[in-house]
Amino acid sequence: MKEKRANRKQLILGVVCLLMVIVGVVFFREQRAGVYVQVVSVKDGDTIVVERGKTVRLLGINASESGQQNAILAKEYLRTLLDGKRVWLEYQGFNRDLAWVWVGCENRPRFLFSYFFVKNRKAGSAGLRRNPAGCREGVLVNEQIIKMGWLKTSF
């Protein structure tokens, strides 16, 4: 009788552990994955507001203080690129407030941006050499806004 109880406890413990591992893997993938969202508004030269009121900052960019000429130009440029459009956010790790922002993708991009960026930088590129599969026609907004020369990088 005691053996049956011990076996049952081991089985239940094993099932619980397996479920915890599965939930952990799913949660980790969800946190690392990107997502399509609708841009509701542009807050400033490096910050957008997406559906459900979520504020997202463009990764790698530091906008000037608002009211300065470069900050106004950057905000207007970002508004032209993104306002009301559907964008792909690729989060960096678990931080859901910072993202690489893609606009104009024909499909869901298939890459982890951090790996893609490092790979291209090692190749001696001044930026990205090519867009990822699923976003050949898209634009990496973070890179475009820096190319305009109004903002500083924040790496």
C-alpha cells in the first residue's frame, strides 16, 4: 500500500515538473518573439504608442529633449513613417518596453534581430546588409531614424 502511494506521488510530481517545463518554454518563446501591432500615435522622436495604450521605445535611439529642433524633426519623421500603420516589434530579451521596429513587412519576419545585427556587424557592415526573410520590402525604423542624423545612438 505504501509503495502504491509512493509511486502515485512520484508520478504526480513528475507530471507537475513536466508541465512546469512546458509552461516555462512557452513563456520564454513568447517573451522572445516579436509581434505585429497597430501604431496609435507617436509620442516623440524615439517613442510610439501602440494598441491598448502600450508605450514602446525604439531600441538603440536616444531622442533630444522635446522642443529642440532635432526632436521636432525626428517626431515628425517618425509620425510620417508609422502613424496609424501596422508594425512588427522585435523585443530585445525580456524588456517589453524597448524594441526594434519594422514597417512595411510583407510577412512575419523570420529572425532573431539581435543575432542578425551581430552577424552583419561582424561582416564589417555600417548597418544591415539585407532584410530578413518575410520583410524584404520593409524598413527598420530604428536604422532609418539614425541615418537622418537627428538622434543619437544609445548602445
